[in-house]
Amino acid sequence: MAPLSESQYAARFAGFDIDPEQVMGPLGTWSRETLLRRFRFEGVDWESEDVVLAALVEWGALRRLGPVAERPGIPGTDQLYVLSFAGATSSFVKVGRTTGFAVRLRQHRAKAERGGYVLLDAWASELVADAHPWEQVVLGELRRRHPGESKGEYFYGLDYGEALAVVDQQRIRVTPRSVGLAVSPRRPA
């Protein structure tokens, strides 16, 4: 089954009298902490309320992403992204780049769901002409910091916040050029 979009989650929970903003606030925090506790200590029963908790957690992650989660790809653009997943046996962060983030996000979520993982957090950069250099520097730094805990673009046990911090640190060194803006060869006076 294909993962639900943010708007599909909103429709699914419409009858529960849940304000969509709640999934980014106290309800989202409670759902996330409860699901993670069950993953770690109690075990999950995908036939029970764990399915609802997972849906609330993913809905919150998609709400934080905003429209970028459903925006179609724009030719000639690229994006860097960081996704965080958790499951009963482990958690991981996926760092990558794509020309069509919404499609790539659905692919990762579908694969993760088949493995019993839930999307906890997601971030995508602004549209850039080429995110490849930025991605390579970020991946290199994360591999340096976490040797043996990574496989390609997947980092097991890595804290999502740490991955975002590396993305921000490397943004300084590899500044992506905004799409459609000419970069002046002159420096400001």
C-alpha cells in the first residue's frame, strides 16, 4: 500500500476532531514519545493503537515539511534531503539528493513501512541547481563522525538533529546556488 500524503492523513483523522496543528504540538510529541517507547521497551503490535500512533507521527513529520512533501519535481532543480526513521529494532537517518523530492519521499516511506519503520522527521533543502557537491561533503562528514555505523547514505543510530547540524555546517562550505538567480562574478564593494 502506498504511504498516505499529508492531506490524506488530514482526511483520515478529520472525524477524530484533531486540529492538524496538534500533530506538530503536544499530541505529536506524545505520539512520538509513546511510539518510540513501545519500539524500545514494549514491542509494537501493528494490529492495535500502534498503527494510529505511527500515522500521527508520520502526519506530524509531513506537516513540518509543508508543501514540499507533495510538490511535483521541477525540471533543472535538485534538493538535498534528510529523513529519520525508527522501528522496533533500530533507527536510521537517510541523507540524499533528488530532482523529485515528493516522489523520492514516498519511495523511501514505502520501503521503510515494509520493514516496519515509521518516518519521524524529514527535511528538504530549497531548490538548487545541483545538490551533488553539498550531498557529498555532508555524507563524507557524517561517515567520518560515524565510521562503521553507515551503509552508503544510511546512518544507523545517528541523531537526526546531528545530521541537520552537519547539513547546516556544510552549507557554508558548499553554498548551493538558487535556481533562476544569476551568480555575479563580482564581489560586493
